[in-house]
Amino acid sequence: MTRILALIALLVACGAAAAFFLRGEVRPSAANGEDTPTARRTKAADSTLYCEFYDFVGRRPKVGFTFVMMPGAVAPVFTQANQIERDGTRTEFGAEAPRPAWVFEASDSPATLTAPDGAITINIYAYDPARRDATWFEAGLRSVQYLNLDGKCRHGVG
């Protein structure tokens, strides 16, 4: 009986030691940049840019766009995470297909973000990529669907 209890205690100790030492294990797929839960959590912590545009009198939001910003060597890459309409309709991107990448031109005055199909352009005034606070800055939407709307954008995290 004593031997059985000693064997059980040894097995429990080995299991606890294995769990302790293996909890920080880096899986090869994560090291290779594949889409794992850990990689998705890291991606979720990327910076975001949220832009909101108002009706013609500037009182009610008409449409909002959220972009995930991934830093790049030359310029950041902006991929669209969602689009929210005044009526509450929310379109999420990236669940079944890659998020659409918008073209960012920092050298334009003002800086611009253009949809992949060219149908929407967002003018971003006083854009400062280093600023990551919740301060709103002026933006303008240029689109046949939404017409020309004034709005604002702000940086965020995750």
C-alpha cells in the first residue's frame, strides 16, 4: 500500500513538473508566423485607427470604419476590420477571408486611405503615426455612396 501511494505521489510530482516546464513552450508553428491562438492575441494588440463620419449637419454618425494598423518599413499597412452603418448594420472583415488592405499615402496632403476598389477615400488631416492616444483628429470621407462627409479619426490599441 505504501508503495502504491509513493508511486501515485511520484506520478503527480512528475506531471506537475512537466506542466511547469512546458507551459512556456514555443510551438514551431507560432515561431513560423502561422495563425495560432497566441499569434491572434498578438495581432489583436496591434494599433487601430477608427474613423467616424457624420450626416450633413454633423450631428449623427452615418458610417464608421475600423482599421488595424501594422507597422511597415516605408509606411504602415491599414487593413479594414469592420464597417458600422447608422442603422446598426455591422460588417466584420477577416472572419472568412483576409481583411481588405487599403492604400495609405502619407505623402499626400492630407494623408489618404483609399479602399481597394477605389470607391472610398478617407482624407486624414494632421496625421501623426507616432501618436497613439484617444485624441480625435479631423478627417473627410469622399465617396459616391456616402457623398462627401466630414468626420474624425483616432488611434487606439487592439
